[in-house]
Amino acid sequence: MITLKDVDPNMIANNLTPQHVSAPGYLLADEIAERGITVERFAQLTGIDAESLRGIIDGQASITPAHAMIFEAALGIRANIWLGLQADYDMQKERSNKSFVERLRSIRKIAAVL
């Protein structure tokens, strides 16, 4: 969390939690569309079957390290960018899970006294 003197931390944009976060596959879809490539053509180019690619685009499947490296080879966008986007998305999904957030709070309370 970012803190600034005399500024409420909840008013700093980097501290805000978005209500909805988009899966990185949506960015992939935008990227290939901007280049005038269909999902089917991109699937052929990369050797990823179209159904799996649609799962990534729809957010139903994750971008794996292998996928990220393939996307880097095909699009020139570094693999660590794709993996970072996936990790950010996965963590944001967990942050929206109230029981998991409560579990983290409990762990922090216990860890604070150790």
C-alpha cells in the first residue's frame, strides 16, 4: 500500500481495488484483432488449438509459461508481460473471495504476535 503524508490511503489510485478485472486473454484478443488476425489464423500460426485459445481469450483458461513464450514469439510482446498479467488477474480474483481475504486477515493477526 502506498502512503503519503496527510493523504488518506484510500484516496490514492494505486491503492484502489477494481470492482472488475479483465482476464489477460481479452488483451490478447484485442492484440490479434488489431493486427487483423482471426483467432483461427492465430491458432494455426501458434500451434495452439482454437478451442484452447478461445478459453484463454474468454478467461476460462490461464496463460501458461509455454503460452506466454509462444505469444512472445508470435507477437513480440515479452512472455513476462503475459505472465505478469495472468498473475495479477489471478490474485485479483482471490482478493474478491471474501472467505480467502478473511483467512489472510487471521494469518496476519497470528503472524503479528510471532
